[in-house]
Amino acid sequence: MDSKLYTQPDAGPVTQSPQTAAGPAPVASQATKETLEDYTLRFAPRSYRRWTPMVVATTALGGIAYMADFSIGAGIGLAHGTGNALVAIAVAAVVIFVTGFPLAYYGARYNIDLDLITRGSGFGYYGSVLTSVIFASFTFIFFALEGSIMAQGLKLGLGLPLWLGYLVSTLMVIPLVIYGMKALSKLQVWTTPVWLVLMIAPLVYLVATDPGTVDRFLSYAGTDGTGGVDTASVLLGAGVCLSLIAQIGEQIDYLRFMPPKTEANKRTWWAAVVMAGPGWVVLGALKQAIGVFLAVYILAKVGPEAAPEPIQQFRSAFDAMMPSWLVLPLAVALVVISQIKINVTNAYSGSLAWTNSFTRVTGRYPGRMVFVLVNLGFALALMEADMFSFLNSILGFYSNCAIAWVVTVATDIGVNKYLLKLSPLRPEFRRGMLYAVNPVGVVSFVAASGLSIALYFHALGDTLQPYSPVAAAVIAFVLTPLTAVVTRGRYYLRRTTDGIDEPLLDADGNPSATTYDCHVCHQPYERPDLAACQTHDAVVCSLCLSTDKAGDHVLPARPSAV
Ligand SMILES: [Zn+2]
């Protein structure tokens, strides 16, 4: 590319800082290379979104093969009994579905990931760094979980010591993640049928050949032995399931590649968004219930210590239906396939979330590979520290923050945008367009997660402790509209125009596909990813705005100070 053609219009009275004049080329070209692969720190352009709605949905659902659901369900079931576990799973699923819906819609309709949605849905440009870090921690906690499950499988199947299994399950993901999402979606598609058969077949066999397993499952009363359904047990269990609420972020990492919604495709478009968006939890809840079933089934044989381990659950299930020489290899295959399917996504999404936070805080874009390693380092440390045994308590604590975040963003979209009209309907993620911090989301998120964590650690007594996830959800739901009313919605947008005449959305309400060249990195980007730079009388892309440390690029029409 001949950069002279593009730098020409810049010549003139504008004085650039020496840094900018000499510095940006390598940074920008590296940024460009990275973005062409995954478009993560920016809007996903229409030119790249060539898949049909159903292909996007299938790919997105491929990522939720993870096995943690089986042990989460088992953990709740063993502690509180089948009745409480099933109600807890259902309650959590309803909350996850309802809050996931607006987020999935925004991701698919406006083609941005959950962090970009969060910025314009009450948090502000720097405010959402908080939630990005939470999302990044979600990815490495779950990576560690899945890695532990795989290490248990390798130990049982190949006699590998756990510490080595942890290392193997971490290192093997790195080469896969380097190839990015295009390669990962191929992996998802061909592994899904194998995975489905291995998971469903033993269950169908057990139920068909021994109906008594269903009765024993339904009447299992838990280790406390009381049985039935009680509020405290349900809420404790739901709290653990709700920690998965942040999974919607990984679903949106795929859903943002949805094609434009048109008159012709609107039915399949909606079906795909609902299925692969909030609908992930239907499959998730089903896996948790299967986890309870299998744990109860193997409890007498392996004891309460090993019953939540998916490798044990499936080994016993396979054992009932096939010759013994086939059992271990198949159980190990199931665990390894599931683990790879989810952990490439965890490693990938985590690296993106870290890169995203780092770039905003420091104004530098080091490339996401550094953060693949950082994220995997955290996960490996957690595994070597034997976190699997503390699974439920880690998830219970984590879920308070995750719930506070997702409920805040969902409420901002559902209530502040659509009902109160205090939050701008159109999403906004560009630096300069947004305030650094919007009190609406930040206050409600900090209050909701802070108070619920206090509850979780018994600060308000033992009676209220189980209610911490409910508190997180209710506080976020109430405070988000309240702070918007109090601040009169003034801190969403810093300016009302980005200085480009063409509207962001076309006549159908889809993001416009017209391209403009960014005057800093000299690459063409679609309309929603750019803003006019007054300093240089040209347009600048969102990533170049993010990495503009010297503040060279000033957007037009600052409104009077508020
Ligand atoms: Zn640029």
C-alpha cells in the first residue's frame, strides 16, 4: 500500500507530536494484522460477515460442550438433593435467559462484542475495563476448571500425574488458539456430532435398560438428607449455576458475526440469535441435570469425592453399556474433545478481554498473543493449586460479580434504553464519543457486587448468606434505572455527532457498510468503526483512537461542558 497517497492530505498547518509522526506506523500495522484476523477490538464489518444465521448459530453452540456443567450439577445435587438441584438449575436458567436476550440482540444486530456493548450501556469508555477484567477472569477460571477435568481424565486413562495433566491441557491449546476463530469454527463443526453421541448415548441406554435409575435419581435427598425443596438450598444452588451467566459473552463473540437482519431472513435471523444467544442455557441446564443424574447413579460405587468428576460419571455410564476395553478410551475421548472445544474459546476470549483492557488503560496495542500466555499462566496456577476441590466456593464468589455486570447491562438496554429512553438506543463504543466513566453502570455494578460479596462472606449473618446472588441481581436491577434518572442520562454520550455526515445505520437499521480510510493506519473500515478527526480534517478508526496517547485526534463538536 502506498502510504504517501494517504498522508498527503495531512500536510498543512497541523503539528504532530514527534511521537505520532515517527511512532504509529509499526503499531498501526500490527494492529491491522491482528484485527483482520478477528476484529475483536472493534466493530465486525459487514464485508467479513458472510455466514448464514444458522452457520453462526451452530458454531456458537459448538463452544458450549464444556464438562463443568456436569460437575456443577453434581455438586449441587449431592449437597442439596435432586429436588432442590433441579429447581435451582431452572431458576438460574430463567435469569440467564432473560438477561442474555438483550445482550445477544445487541451483539448480533450491531456486530460488537460484550465489552463494546458494556461501554455504551452505562459504563463509559474506561468504566467497562472493570467488567472486561471480570470477563477475562471468567475465561481463566473456566479454563482451569476444564483443564482440571481433562487432567482427571488423563490420569485415569493414561496414568498421567495430575500436575503433568494440568500442564499438557494448558500447552496443547496454544497452537490451536494461534490460528484464530476461522480455524476454531471448523474444529467446532466436526467435533460436535461425535461429542453429542458420546454424551447422549449412555444416558438413553441407562434410562432404557434400568428405569429404576430414574426413581433413585428423583428421590435422592442430598448429604443433609432432608430432601424436598427449600428456598435457602435453591438459592445457594442457583448462585453456583448463575456464575455461568458470563457465558453469554463467549456466545456474543460468535454472534457478532451475524449477517444483517433483512425482511427476507428475519425469521432465521431471530431463531439463530435466540438459540445461540440466551438459548445456550437450555443445553447448559440440561447438562447440569444430567450431571445430577450421573452423580446419583455412581455415588454408591465411587463415593461423594469422585462422583462430581465427569470422567468418573461417564466411565461408569459407558461401563454399563459396552465391553470394558472400550470404556476408558471412549470416556477419555469425550473428556478431551469437550475440553478442547471449550478451552480454545476460553483462551481466545480471555486473550481478547485482556488485550482490550490493556489497550484502553495504556493506549498501547501489544498484540493478543502476549495475553494468550498471560491468561493461560493464571489458569495453570489455579490448576496446580488444586482448585477443582474448591470449585463451588470459587464459583459462588465469582457469580456475584458476573451477575451484577450482566444484569446491569441487560437492565440498561431493556429499561433505560427502551422504556425510560434515558440511554441512547444506538450502541456506542468509540473513545471520544463516550465519557470516561458513566455513573449509571459503574455505581450500580460496584454497589451490587460489593454488597452481594459482603453477604456471601456472612457480613450480614448466616441467614442472609445464601441470598447473595439474588441481592446482586435485585440491586443491579433497581440501581441501574435509578442512577440513570438521578443523572438524567447525561453521562452516556460526550458528543452527539461523530462528524461524519453519513448516518451510522442504513435504512433497514443495520450498521452501514460504506468504507472510509483511516488517516492513521491507512486501512479501509466500515462507517460504524470511524469518527471524524477535526485536527487532521480526516477520519480515524476506533482502534487508532484508542491508541492515540498524545490526544492528537480531536473529535468535532464538543457540547457545552456538563
Ligand atoms: Zn486506524
